[in-house]
Amino acid sequence: MAKQEVTSKKAASAASKTLRSKTASKAAKSAAGSTLSQSKAPNKVTGEKASSAASKTLRSKSASKSAKSAAGSALTQKPSKKK
């Protein structure tokens, strides 16, 4: 079952800023795109590729604060692993 979360206005703004940035990495932009796609869709979840990109962005020393904010938001909307 999908998490019933949507992207906050603050996270959506950070994602938009990241997507407009000329210096943001491909991974950061992927995570930001996933974040924005979920801004008003509670049933959408972050996919594996976007999750991986978000994780990479959070680990990056050079990623901006807005890119990391968008990446964090994308990861919170990832479905939990069940064993």
C-alpha cells in the first residue's frame, strides 16, 4: 500500500529551484522531479531509480541545500521494504 504523503510547499519550492539550477547534478534533478510529481498526488510513490538518485544526492558533499531538501522529500515517499 502506498504511503499517504504529499510534498510540502517548502520541499516543492526546493525541488523547483533544483530543477532550474544549471549546476545541479543529474541525480539531484531526478530526485527533484520525483518530489514535484508527488506534490498533489498522495498515491504516487518514489520509484527505485529516483530513490537511488535521492540517496546519492543526500550523500553528495557538493549538492545544494535545496537539492538535499528535495531528495529527502523524495525518500520519505518511498514505499517501505517488507520482508
